[in-house]
Amino acid sequence: MRQVHFGDPPLSASPAVPLIVFAPTRDPVEAINSQLRRAGHAVHCTWIPALGDLGDALTQLNPELLICQPRAEGELSAVAAVRTQLTPEVPLIALLDVADEAAIAGAIAVGAHDAVTLGRPDRLRAVIERELRSFRLERALNATLQSARDYRKQLESVLQRSNDAIAQVQEGIIVEANASWLEVFGIGSAGAIVGQPLMDLFEESSHAALKGALVASLQGRWTDHGLKADALRADGTVLPLEFVLSPGEFDGEPCVRLIVPARKRDERQLASELADSVRRDPATGLLYRRPLLETIGSQIATPARGGVRYLALLRPDKFAAIEKEIGALASEQLLAEFAALLREHSNPVDVAGRFSGTSFLVLLERGNERDVESWAEQFVARVSKHVFHVGTKTLRATCSVGLGVVPHGNPVLDDAILDAVDACRRARHQGGARVATLDRADTDSRVQAYDQVWVKHIKAALMENRFRLVQQPVASLRGDDPQMFDVLVRMLDHQKKEVLPADFMAAAERNDLLRNIDRWVVGASLSFAAQRRPGCLFVRLAKDSLLDPSFANWLDGQRKATNAEPGRVCFQVTEEIAAAYVTQIKAFAEAIKARGFRFAIERFGGGRNPQGLLETMPVDFIKIDGALIQGLAGDVDLQQQVRAVVDAATKRRIETIAERVEDANTMAVLWQLGVQFIQGYFVHAPEDVKI
């Protein structure tokens, strides 16, 4: 990074004000330094001539002011974008040849706080002094508020967590640990771990989440999320832990405090744990068959919150041969280890248990079919890579997974189980180590009659305006509130009960009704954007609308009728559709962007050539496929895949959103990988749109 410094003060002087001057030559830097010196201000100016070096300078030099002398049209906007992304609190002043009202308004419109000229040194000094004063007041206020919050948290920790296991970490190194922490890890004295890397105490699969959470906590952006990690005890055993993280201070320097809360068990909790323990197989920790079926039956009897439900039947391949080789007792140990892998791979909301001798059954609730298939494929891959330890022997094994759809409405548990069993049998007959899916509903001869009923309901709902929008917030990992929402559609029946898209969208697609539904959604979204002025609404479109040549003209009419600002709406298309219709989707994207709308690709990253799409399409956002996010926290290969997607998007100034984030560990890893936004039930469940 090319940097030239001006105006270093004498040692006896007060600390100099750090400034960055982005300009094509040194002349304005020397002039600004001279003007401020004459006014009695000690300054330390750093000249940055290249835009590529500005980001490093902003993050490394901690400037109090950024002055930009643009050399070409659009350069001030580019500098403002870098500043906003990395250090949004730093004031930006434009240095122009002429600073009339129009020029000042134009500079402010792209992100500058004001505009000045070298020809009016009195105004230049006054504007700089004003912005420095405002910056310092805001910084002091934020520091005071943060100190108060930190003190309150520390006091609460001392009063309420006196028996908790606590360690303090600076720059990844343990600087202090209390007796409870040492006891949890089976360590004799603090001297054995103080000064050692924190990561040495945890399995590698937990490192990415820990690193991300530490950085976020140090920046004050980690709230009360619990972080899960697998600890390595001194005796070599693995202990699953859940932490609370908070920023603190040690020897006058910032640190992160990791707390493992002491377990407080009352009689009711103990009774609940005892009742639960008798329902579980002690060897696997999973539910016995009867409690498993009762729990699944009870859960599928209640309406799903969204997405899809599947039953997954998992079974180790060629188990008879394994049992013959290692013996019956040792084979049970292998099944216990297999169950442990299943528990680690599952979400807290999944219901899992031992279905029969060597097979396990899991009820999965995910965003869509691809998420379910990805979960199953990742588990098959995880088992095939795992080395099983049985006594003194080690061996490898594979497994087959059968998936059966649990339909919405009035599902019959026995039918869904039969589908999963048949699908697993099919996967094993095809050689094992694979996933198979069976959905009898799709091949049922009654589909036509089923469609006739739904077509009537859909048309009536459109005529009677019985559709409604729900919105799911998109959260920023940078700390700000972007006011961005993903728009979803629901249908109301005649009793005003909500009908999920999974119930009617398939019938709508088979009967050419998706364009009608899309137009209702787009019209309602534009009305919402006009009235509530969100930062951005993400509106998904079906293939029929994307390929409809009349859509653009219809959209023009809707925009005029609602008076919505097009920049507040982003139309999104799946990667699968974009890859299948590259020419048409590119033309669509260019057409809507020419009208001021934004464009995004969702479910991104799982196709054959995702980076090729980025080179072809004029994209503002990509939404990283939720199928890649499933299991991300403990899968290094998935983390590398997501990092490649993020790096490719960053090079093209495309913003990244992770779909269907369901837990704090995944959020921490995404933070570490550089993802900018997240959405999912961990952030917020969908809520009604009020227009």
C-alpha cells in the first residue's frame, strides 16, 4: 500500500489528528496540512493515490477524517462506498474545484458530509473542525455507552455466575482462567494453559465458529447467542460445551470473556430429565422406537411453520458383514458411534431415534427439498470419511439414506415411513453410500383431481384478494440495520386460515397460474415499498414471469400506479433458472436494472458453474444456497466452498446473503468467511406485512 505521511508533530506536541487524503497528487495534501497547521491543529496526513489501497489505509490507520479529491466522475461515489463498508463512522469531505450549492448537494448525495475548495481556506478549516468535533463527540458517546454496557455485564457475571467456568482471551491467547474452567477441561493448574492458543482446547471442527464469534464479540456485535463447541479435555475425551461470550478488559487491553454457565438444576428440571432419559436408548442417546413414533406423530399433526417435512431412514451398509468381522458386541459400539455422528449432524428441532435393529429414523423440517437432500448427502459423505474406533480396531463404513415426503394437510405417518423404508432399500440395492427419495404423492393417480380442487381455490383467492404477504428480515453481520426483507406469499382459505405455498404452488405451476400469483405479489410489494420505504424488498419470481415478454411493460404500469421507488425492490431468481435460461434472464436483469430495480440470484453456489453466472449476469446480491449453509459450522470443505463464493462476489462488488441460518455457530462461521447478511429462523420467523 503506497502511503506518504505529512506533518509529523514534534515529540512534545499533543497527539496529531490522523487524516487520509485521497488525491491524484501530493499538492492538496500539503495545502491542507499547511492550512490546519496555521490554524493551530497538529495533523498527521496520509496521502493515498490509489483506490485499491484505500481499504487497507482505513482499517489500519484509524483516521478521524477522510478527504477525497476525485479525479474522474464517479470516483467520489466509489470512495464513499469503500468508506461506508469498512469505517462508516469516519466523516468524508469532498475537495472540489468548485463548491457551489449544486456541487455540495451532489457530493452529499453520494455519501460525503460536505464539499470544500482550496480557494476558501477559511471554510475548509471550519468544515474540517466541525466534522472532527462531531466525530469525536460521537466516538466519546459510543465509548461511554459501551463501557456502561460492559460494566453492567461484568457486574452481572460476578453476581450471577460466580460458579461458572470463565476464561479470558486476547488475540486468540488465553490470559486468564478460573478454577471452574480448569475443572471442566481436566487441567491441574492455570499455568498449563495461560499463554496458550484457545484453539488448542477444541476440536478443529469448532475452530471456524469460535474464531468468528471471538471477532464479533470483540467488536461488540455478539449479543446473547450461545455458541456450541467440542472441547478437548486433558484426558483425551471430547466434551460438548455451550458458551456465553462477552467483551471485557484485561490489564487495560480489550479481551473476550468465555463463560460456561454452571448448571442449576431444580427438582422440576431433574424430573424432566429423568422422564426423558427413560425414553432414550442409553447406548445411542436417541429415542426408543415407541417414543420416537409418538413424538413424530404429534409433531406432524401440527401445521408446519413453513418449508417441507421429510422422514429420513438411515442404515449402515453391509452391516451383517461388519458384525461377522468384529462381533455382535463390538458392532453395537459401531452403531453407538454412528448415532453420535447423527446427533452432531442434526438440528435441535429434528426428531431422531432408533427405528429398528440397525436403522435410524429422523423427522426433518427444512426450507425446501434441496436442503433435505443436501443434509442427507452430507451425512452420507461424513460417514464415509469417518474412521470408526471399535475396541483396538479401526474400520470404515458407508450408509444409505431413504427420504420420504411428509405431505401437508393430513399426513399419514405410516405412509411416510413406508416411503422412507422403500427409498432406503432402493439406495442399498443400488450399491449403498447414496441417497434415494420416494414420494408417492407425486405419482398418485389422484393428482389430476387434486389439481382441480386447488385450481378452483387459487382462482377464487385471486379474485377475492385472499392472498397476503409475509416478510422475513435480513440481518446485517456488520452491525447496522439494513431494513431489508425477503417477501413470501400465503393464501387464506374461506375461514381465513393460512395456507402455505407448499400446499398450492405445485398445483399452480402445473396449471399455469404462477404468473397470476407473481403479479399479485409484485403489486403488493410495490405498494408496501411505497408506503413503508424499506431498505430493500426481495421479491422472487417464477420462471413463467421471468420469461414473459409482457412483464416489463406491466411492471412500468405498476410502478407508476404505486409511485414506488424502484431501488427499494430487488427481484430474485434461482440459480437453477438463471443457469438454464442465461440469455433470457440476463436480458430480464438488464431490463429491470435499467428501470432502477435491483437483481439477485438466490439458492446460489450449488450449480455446475456459479462463478460463470457472476461474470454473465448484472447482479446486485447473491443469496448463498441454504443447502450449503446446512452443517457449515463443522464442515471445512463446505466452508472453503462458501469462502470461494464470497471471494468471487466481493471482487465484483456483489453483496452476499446467507439463506436459512438456523444457529449461532453457523452465524459465527459466516462472520469469519466475510458474508455480509443472513436470513433464516435464527434471525426472525416470517411476519405479516402491514400495508
